[in-house]
Amino acid sequence: MVLPLLGPARPRLGRVVTAAATTAALSFGRHSSRSCGRVAMAKSKFEYVRDFEANDTCLPNCWVVVRLDGRGFHRFAEQHDFKKPNDDRALQLMNKCAQTVMQELEDIVIAYGQSDEFSFVFKKKSNWFKRRASKFMTHVASQFASSYVFYWKDYFKDQPLLYPPGFDGRVVLYPSDQNLKDYLSWRQADCHINNLYNTVFWSLVQRSGLTPVEAQKRLQGTLAGDKNEILFSQFNINYNNEPLIYRKGTVLVWQKVNHVIRKKIKIPKESEEKEIEVTRTRTTSIPLHCDIIGDHFWDQHPEILLEDS
């Protein structure tokens, strides 16, 4: 700080200002020191506590996957009258939240969700948040949870939100493209297994009058073929005709989409404005309900695994 030479009292004022600035820096942390332009202001005898912070930097050249799961969603679904075995409102809300996360965190190259979970894949070379795992996880979880509350009324128009939902998260690193493919295949296989079971289970409860305990005993030890046979023989349900979103889950990928807007322009030598249609192209995340276990999906979307995507 450069002080004007206005007499002996001014240096004392300078010391008072410096002390106040130091107090502010201690209150607001290192961000205050940056805004004041004086790194020394953030120094104090208490700063040693930063040494206790764990180094959670993700390994380089690895796919960073953040997976979120609804916390206590069995109770949450009961309290909010989710339809069984699948509630379209809940699934579409989850997809909307995931799209919001992708729009905010554009280093995500693909996302996959089913039931009350969603996985987000950050590109290998992403340097967001200095690759700190805690930052990846907390940013995704907070954005997703706040979006769930924000968009709730758009999907559950007649059902008020009774209490705030929660989501837990984890970060897993996958060093190779094949590892990443296998991870996503695992989640989609889990979707199929769970949905097939739930479809049979709730058919037995809702249409055959069995209690949940009786339905569970009826399905104990059955294989996929047995469950398909029960669905077809007892309820005339061909599982392969069930909606893809139930059987395959939702894949979110980036795609260029054309949007047509109407714009008013003023034509020279004419007093009135004319309205015209303008086509604009922007990249947005779109939902797909398809198989991602085979090679076809990856052949159709090679940009996902490109290192410079």
C-alpha cells in the first residue's frame, strides 16, 4: 500500500487498514488474499491446519467415473407413491437431473442411469477441479440433488415433495477403454436383472394377490428363463416388449441439435419489421435407451472414447 505523505498521523492509519484487511483475510480464507492482491495477508499461525487435508488427486490418464445412488430411496418411493415396478415420472426426473449435470460439467462424455442411480464419466484428460476426487463427487452430487428438488414439480404435479432427497456418491478410476466399457456393461446388466425380477415380483403381488413375502419365496432360486416363463404363462407378458427405458436404462450422449427460432429483423427502406425463422445448432445431451454391452453402440459413437473429444 502506498501512503500519501500527509503528516505523521497517516502511517498510523495505514497500520489500522492493514490490520482490518488481515482480519478480513482470516475470515474469508485464501480467496480474500487474492482479491486484496496481498498473499501475506492470509498467513497466520492457524494456517498449518491445511496440512491435514488429504491429497485425493485422481491418477492421470484414467476415466473418472462418479456414480450417484439415491439414499434411502426405498422409503422415499413409498412416501411419494412411486408406481411399481417402474414410475415413468421418477425415471424422467432422474434423466432431467443428469442432463442438467452434463450441461454444467461439460467434461462429462457419457452418462448412464437406471432406477435411482446415475454414473457420469469424465474424459481421461479432464483437469477440472485439479482432478480432486472430492471435488468431482461433491459437484456432481450437489448439482444432481438440487436439480431433483428444482424440477420435482415438473414431473410430480399432484405429488408434493415431502422431504429433501439425498444421494451418496463414489469416484472410481478406470485406466483403459475396455475397463470403462465393462463398467457401463455391468451397470446395464444390473438394470436388466433388477427390472426382470421386479416386473415378475410386482405382477405376482398386484395381479395374483400374493403378499410380498409369498412372491419373494415364489421367485427364490428361479433363473431368467423361469421368470420369463412366469410372466408369459401367468400374465401374458412378453418381457422383450417391455419399454426399453425399463430394460436398458438411459444413456446420455452429446449430440448436435438444430433449433429453429423466430427472429424479427428490420428490412432497409421498410418501416415494419419482418419475422423470419433462423436455425441454430448447439450441442446438447440427449437420452438414448439402447444396448451398450455390444460393439454396435461404440461403433456408432466413437467420439466418446477419443482423447481429444
